Amino acid sequence: MASVLINYSERSKKTMAIVEDIEREITARHRFLLTTHIHPDGDAIGSLLAMGFLLEYLGKEPVLFTEDPIPAQYLFLPGVAKITHGLPDLSTIDACFVLDCGDSKRIGRVASRLLEIKPIIVIDHHLGRDAFGDICWINPESAAVGELVYHLIKATGADISYNMAINIYVAILTDTGSFRYASTSSQTMRIAAEMIDLGVKPAWVLAMVYENYSANRLRLLSAALSTLKTYYEGRVGLISVSRDMLRATCTSIEDAEDFVNYPRSIAGVQLAAIIKEIEDGRFSVSLRSRDGINAARLAEKFGGGGHFNAAGFKGSGDQETIKQELLSEIGNLMEKRAVGF
């Protein structure tokens, strides 16, 4: 496979060596398992699908797996029907790609089985607390893993098809908050522009991702917004989603994706959080920040992680206890001026 210079701020010999290692593994092997984190978002799904199309282009056999269902707004993406939620016979797998997942626990319940595959190739833009993998390409400067998949495609010399392009575009669109987050760079915009030149229609994609919800999802949003409270003189906004809400609205936890952006949009709110009850007694907390607030540092206090402006963690117990512990830690960090308040 031909290698090309990756036009990235970290375009170093080490980076090129990692990319070349990945190319060699692709050349040497045939059947690849591709997976991502639990409760996959647009970057996870788009990157997974684009990577699958790349491997097919190169004459390989990709097997795409996610533990959780694909949220309804991404079911229009080319290749999504190929994603399975049951593991194949792992003895037939030559290597495993783990995308957009910097912590092996976020692979899900099957993590221990998948980690037995050799080699594990991790491509991510999160600085996870649980480094894993035999080959790891981690670039926290990337706005989305979709950017890294794009550069890998370029490195292999493959032509970017429309199916690759639309999945890369959705990966970048969703992980940048429609190009609103601070992670959006000129590199990000150039890649998006190239995907548009390859046939992606931004208005149509935007409508499919953000204007294609069910009435039940809006009922769930209404219930979640009814829990909205602000703290610390309006600088912190918090909402929650319970299992009772999901049952009452006939929705799933995947329907709550991006709800955290609603409290974040309130004037004066610098840190937003949503506490989601993913199972009885188990919770997922998503954090979004702006104005110099380090959401990742806060998440790390609870064993999680992520980006400066977007992070999260998981916890067990009851919702009120988790909320109070979160608010207490926010207060401590504010007092110590450790997150930029």
C-alpha cells in the first residue's frame, strides 16, 4: 500500500510509523472485526461504516459489530444493514479494529472476549484512562475519528467512494455539533468540503440526522426537559432521563442522544450534564462545556474521560445520589479553579 503524508498537526515520524503499521496489518490479514463503543453515536457509526467500505475496497472481509442498536436517525447510512449485534466465531477473525473507544470497558459486555483477538488496532481521538490495543493511533486534536479514517483511506491509496464519503461526513458533522464545537478546525472543514465534492448533500444529511425523529422521542425530550435545573448562579445546567420515562414514552436510551445540548444552549451555562439511567441502578452521565471549562477533567474524577468540551462517565446507585456527588465535585472544582470557572 502506498503511504502519503498526513496533513495533520501531529504529522510526525511516530504517526507515520503507526499508520504504516496499520497498513501492514491490513495487507497481511483478511477477515477483520470492526467495533466501537456501547451506545454508538454518529462518529462511532460513521467511522465504523467508512472503515468497512475501505476494507471491502481493499479486497478484505470486514465484520461490523456493535453491542447496542443503531439509533434510528442513522439507519439511512449506506452499509448500516451490515452491522450485526451478535459476535461471529472469533476463531475466524484475523484482527480487530476498535474505533472511537479509548477505554476497553466501553466496548461493552463482550470486551473480555474481543480483547483475546490479536492484534487489536485502536483508532481514536480520546485520551482514555485504560490504554489498550496492540497498535494504537490516538489523536486528541482530531475533531472526530471520521477524520482519522479519512486519512487512513488516503494513506492506502484507495478512492473515496460516495458510501465512504457520506459516512465520514456524518461522523464529523455529529462529533463537532454541526461544526460548532471548538474541536472544529480548518482541516475538519476541508475534509467536509471534499466529502461534499464527492456527492454528499449537507441539507439532506442534516435533515436525516436532526429532523427525522419520532413523536415518542419528542415526548421523551419533553419529560427530560421537565427535570431541568440550574446551579452555581446559572453556570451549570442539568437534566435527567429515567427508566420510567423510557417506559412511559416507549423509547430507548438511544433516543436521548444529544439531549445534553439543550441545557448547554442556555445563556450563561458553561457546563451541562445529563444523567441517563441506562439500566435499573446503572447510569451514564454526559458532560458538555464551553468557555474554557474542562469537562474531561471532571469526568476523570468519576473514572470516565473524553474531550475538553465533551466527556462522560458511568456510575451505579440511585440517580439522586449520583446527581449530588456530581454537583459536589463541580463545586470542589469551581472552588479550586481547576476547570477554568
